[in-house]
Amino acid sequence: MATERPRIAALLADAPVGAAVDVSGWVRTRRDSKNGFSFVELNDGSCMSNLQVVVDASVPGYEETIREVHTGASVRVTGGLKESPGAKQRVELHAATLELIGPADSETYPLQKKRHSFEFLREIAHLRPRTNTFGAIARVRNALCWSIHNFFQQRGFLYVHTPIITTSDCEGAGEMFTVTTLLGHDGEVGSAQKESVDDPDFEHDFFGKRAALTVSGQLEAETYATSVGPCYTFGPTFRAENSHTTRHLAEFWMVEPEVPFFELTDNMQLAEDFIKTTISDVLERCREDMEFFNLRIDKTILETLDHILNNEFRRVSYTEAVDVLTSVDRDWEYPVEWGHNLQAEHERFLTEEHFRQPIIVYDYPRVIKPFYMYCNDDGKTVRAMDVLVPGVGEIIGGSQREDRLDVLETRMAECELDPEEYWWYLDLRRFGSVPHSGFGLGLERMLLLLTGMQNIRDVIPFPRTPRNAEF
């Protein structure tokens, strides 16, 4: 029976001096002493810190093995822990055996002990997790996902798996990736479909109708929220938006809770509690990584996160926000006008300069929001909300959903949507309709906030962007 090997994080934290250990990992650096021994910095991805391994000439096969122990090579070491004379770590490992598992060619291995640009590392996304920055991002992403599930599970939410392939365009923008079998593996039109690819007959397609990758699990989540109670989705979503900005991806992960008998004010409080809890959890579980981001990426990140934790999220109507922005003597890249979406420059001004705290903007103009949002009595606004935080801007978007059948049908007509394509969604209003609300948080947007990274391509393991789908 195999014995579980300890991870380096556990050894550095609390393994006793004198303990015999068996550890494996990848070599970060090796330096040789003239006195016939070597220092190997070993990392297995469990923490930011390396374990220093002292390998002397008494180790069997030392001369033959050590010359192959280059940066990037994988090794297995057994030996005993001793108190480290250095100040950077508590213990070091004195090797009794050293086994080379997988060599790395020192001439061609692309990750050396120097700082590489993020642009270069995107080209080798299969190796970038071995760097300090991307190892830390992976651990923070893991802790954030754990916190998200824990937050909802502790509150009695049901985790629902909504479809990745859908026939519904939740946002109504039409920026969806079509899923089809009409094209063969060679890119040619399949034998079952001879029409032009520009005007395909989807009756001959796999599903017998147009299908696409989902942009949101919200509509499907509403079916469960209005049947089994509070629920949430957490999975990949896709948007065929030809955007090359540092804030957009074609594939990204969304968290979308949906709660019955919830109105907009309840939704706001849930969103605030959610943001604060996940930040607090990540700071507790990934302290070393977060201190790294504060030191190397953004020297204000810990201050920003503490500021979010220690301030209530101020509620500000969209109209009030526009009044603030139009009263400022500033040349905006995107002019401010009631009835237009707020842009990132407006959102960051509101949170970082004017209010100097997180805010929740609510009651947006009806004409710029999707069909499913609850219409206010003024006929001009809907019960929508956006959570805006310093450093990022919008981090959450949500709303109270329209639960009145006649109003929903009117809104669908305004948005030029075919009610027959949403027959099941309308049924939720015909049979036992209730007020309900929800929101969506993009996981990668949250990671930008937590890490201070500036490009969303760097907080997802394998970024999918226009003309880029490697690996």
C-alpha cells in the first residue's frame, strides 16, 4: 500500500526537526559548493516557498545524478529535516537519497531564474503554473472556488448543473457560439447538409434546431429556484464577443445564485455578504500568496481588500450616479448621459474618487437591460443592480426577475424575442409565479480584484480569446 507523501507546504509549516521525509517536486534552482555538496531549491506547487535540499557527496550516485538536476527537472528526495541556519525558512532537508525522475534540458527549458513577461508566459501556458505568480494564482483560484461553494452550502443553497449547450440566448445579444455537426472534421459541409454554411438548415443538425454554448445559466436556474428553493450555478460560460480588451474572455466561469421570494434589497445584501466572505476566506487561506501579490503585482491590493471588508456597500441609484458624473469637470472618454451604460472609467471614479467605497448602483434604465428584469412603476427603469468595487469597477450584475406574465410578454416584444422560444420560461409565470432575484459574478473578474493582475488572460489557466485557442 502506497504511503502518502507530505507536501512541501506542510513540511515548512509544522514538520518537526529530525523527521524523516520523502518528498517530490520540481527543481527551481541548483547551486554547487566547492566543498563537494549542492543546494537544490525544490517546489511542488503546494506553496510559494521552496524547500532547500542539501545534497552532499555521501548521497549514492551523487556525481552522476547532480549534474542532471537542472531547473525544471523533477526529483524525489528522502532524508531528514534539520533546523535551517537561514532566516527565510524554519527547516531544510538533508538528503539521504536523490532520484532524478524527469530531466529538463537546461539549454531549451524556457523558464529560468529571471522575470519573464506575462505576454511571453501566455505563449507557454502549459509551463507558466511553475512560476511564482501563476502558482499563486492557481492556489488563490482554488481557495476562491472553495469559498464560493462553502458560502452557498452553509446557507442551504442547492448546487444545480445548468446546461452548457442551450437554445436560449439569456442576454439577447446574439453573441453566442453555435454548436453544430453540419461541418465535418475537415471543415467541409457534412453529407447530411448540402446548403450553404452561411444559411444552414438546422433541421438537419444534431439537435434539429439552432443550439449554442451558454452565455449564462440564469434562466435554467430560475426553473429550480421556483421549484426547490435557493440554488446556484457555477460553471463555464461562453461569449462570442470580438473583444481584445484586458477584461474580456470568450470562455469564463460564472457563479449565479437564484433565490425565490427575494426582492432587490435582499439581493443586494446577499451580494455584499458574498463578496466580503470570499475575500476574507482567501486572505485567511492564502496569506503568503496574497502578500506576494501585494509585494510584486500591486502594492495597494491588501489595502484595497481591507477597505472593501471594512466598509458597507453604499446603495446609489443609477440616476444619482449619473448626476454625480455629469457634475464633475472631467473629459470622459465615453460621455455620460442618462440612458447609457456606465463604463469602467465611470465606475472606478465613483468607487475610488467620489464615494471612496464599494457601491451598489440600482434601478437602471429599462432600455439598456435584458428582458427578464423587473420593471418599475415609473415605466423607465428596472430593478437591476451592479456591485462596483475600487480597483475593478463592476464585479457583480444582478436583478429582481420579472415575475408578472403580462409584463414579461410585453418586454419580450420590446426586445423582439419570440415567445415560442421561451415557452418554458413563460410557464414559470403561469404556474405559481413568485418574486425572485439573483446575480452573476465572473470568477475571473473576482480574481483580478483579489490578485491585482491587470489582464484577465492571466487569471484563467488556458485563456480563450479572439484568434487564440491553444492547448
